[in-house]
Amino acid sequence: MTRLIEHFCPLQDLSTNDPYDVWISRPGQLARGLYHKSPALGAGPAVALTGLDFVLDAVHPRIYQRREYPIVRAHAALALLELSLAGQGTVFLGPVVEHLRWLSEHALEGPSWTAWGVGFPFSVDARLAYPADTPFTTVSIYPLEAFCRYRSLTGDTAFDPVIERAGRFFLEGITVMEEDDDAMATSYGPRADRVVTNAISYTMFAHALVLEMQAGRERERLAERIRKLYGFIRREQRADGSFLYSPRGTSFIDCFHTCIVLKNLIKTAALVLLDGSGEVVERGYAFLKESMFDAGAGLFRRFAVSRRPSPVAFDLYDNAEALGVAVLLGDLEFARRLGDAVAARFVEGMDVFSQVSILGHRMRKNTLRWAVMPYMNALALLERAVAKESGAVRAGSAGG
């Protein structure tokens, strides 16, 4: 586990190819736009591009431009901080600081806030398309967490201005979509766009991360928002324990978004009292394992119910997030088995593949955003848990 983390995470050039590369390209954007306007007309080009990209996987890095993604830097920093807590000393704090400096220098700035995005145009449907410079709650949380955890571990307050502005993005840079006395739903990005369960859980966790730095009315305001955001998530949990990606309109239930909601509930509850959150997480985790775990393969599938045929049998992102949730819940025996299965199917030497096809082929080698770095973060969490069992873990907490 440690060798892989040490191989990827201290690098100062974290530019990478991505499974999403085909849809960032001009033909991909045109095909996606056509599909959103007319599924009947756009289905053919979309399927053709998907098939061609699948066939050309071996030469994928030579076709598409490598990019730097803020979320990659943040995950790298978080994984290295976990290694420090797992007894690896301060040897990795230098690279962590470099990643944090990169993040502070490559942030999107608003009137009162700092945030981060994906860096490419992102089309959701015919009505909603985000420009490349759009900040997202789902991305900004990871740099914020990395800054906060570095501060917690080292006591270094050099990045406090970044933390303050990044925390303010979740307060002033996004929109309240729905609110009543007991619940609140916030936007995905900086405008009134859509209600997405995992994005709401990220905003809840972001408020909890910066709560200790607040005082007076500001602290009360954040605490009230945490209560209401949690109230929305709890209200929208279905009878079987599942969470829809979006509880408004046509939606789906998948693995990694379910895991994200669960991990944000767990992490927030470690910082702030969330009444009944243990039961909410327990039911969600039971649904996850019952509905999306393939016992024969020892891996998690993407969807509880698949929306459409796919050439991908298993995705590393799903399994990385599930591994992290298992560790956070202390389900270490299961986490070890899952970790072994992930390594057997996705890792070859020092290379990590992000997808396994329905034919059993490994695809998307060393694509860091999706999903090598989330996997490194999960491995680091497991490493720390194992070290804790052996008594080697460092004193203190970085909020993990």
C-alpha cells in the first residue's frame, strides 16, 4: 500500500490523462450537446465515440492532452497526511506543502471566496452547461479538507486565509435551493442549478471543517446550516437505506455517490453532533453492500440498477470510495478483503488502472483524477487503520 502512495503522491508534476478525455474534446462536446438536445439523433455519435475511445485505450495518452486537476493535488496531499499519521513521520510534509501552494495559486476567486473546479466545460443536459472556470462544491471540498487537515496536524496557520475564503465559498458562493425549518438543500455550483444529494453532503462537511475557526453569530449560522443540511439528507434517505443522486426529477442510485454521502456523514459526525446519524449511515452502508457488492468478484458495481449498457464491468472510483467508507466505519476485515480484490484487478506493478472492461481487460492506466488518487487516499486511510491496530499510529488527528 505504502509503495503505491509513495510512487504517485509526492510527484510535483501531477498532470494526467482522464477517462473523461473524449468528452472534453471538441467532437465529444458536440456529440454530448447533440445527445442532450435530441437523444434519438445524438445516441449514434455518442455510442460511436464511446466505442472508438474504448478500442483506442492503448494509445489514449498519445491522443489527448494531459491536464492538472485541483482534486488530484488535494487527494495527493490528503494521502500523504494520512501516511504521516500512520507513523511515517514528517518525511512527506514537504510535498504536502507544495501541493497546497499549487492549490492556493490555481484557485478560482470570487468577491469573498476561493474555490476550485474541474477546468473543462461540463454539460449536464440541454438546459445546464457549466463553463470551464466554474467552481464546484464537489471539487472545492477536497482542497479545503487538505488545508484544514494540514493545519490540524502541524499547527501551521500559514494557509488560514485560504481556509477562510474556501469555507466562505460554501456559505456565500453557492445558492440555497430549498429551505424550511428542518432542512436545507444547496446548489452544486455557484448558481441556482440543481439539487444533488452528495453535493449537499459536501457543503455540510465543509461547514463542519471550518466551524472551530468561527465564533459568535457566524458559528451559530454555520451550526444551523449543518443541522438543516443534515436534515435534508436524512429526510431524503429512502426506506431501503439508499440515496438518490438527485431526489428531484429522474435520477439513479450508484456506488461512489452513495459512498460520498456516507463518508461525509461520518466525517461531519466526528466534528459535530448529528442526531441519529449512526443509524442513517448503518442503513446506507447495509444497502451499499447488499445492492452493489458483487461477492463473486469481490468488487463493487457502479449502479444498484444499471441505467444503460456499458463496456465497463468495474470502476476503480466505486471501489476506492467503498474502501474508504469501510475503513472509516471500522469494518477492517471487509476492507482488507476489498483492498486485496482491488489490487488484484486494478494494479499491475506500479501501474494502476481505473476500469476493468466486461471482457476482463484493464483500461485507463494511471488516470489520476478518475480514480487513482481517490484510491491512494483510501489506501492511506487503510494504512493508518492498520498502523493504529499495531500501535504505530501518531497521536493527534487530521480530521480523517
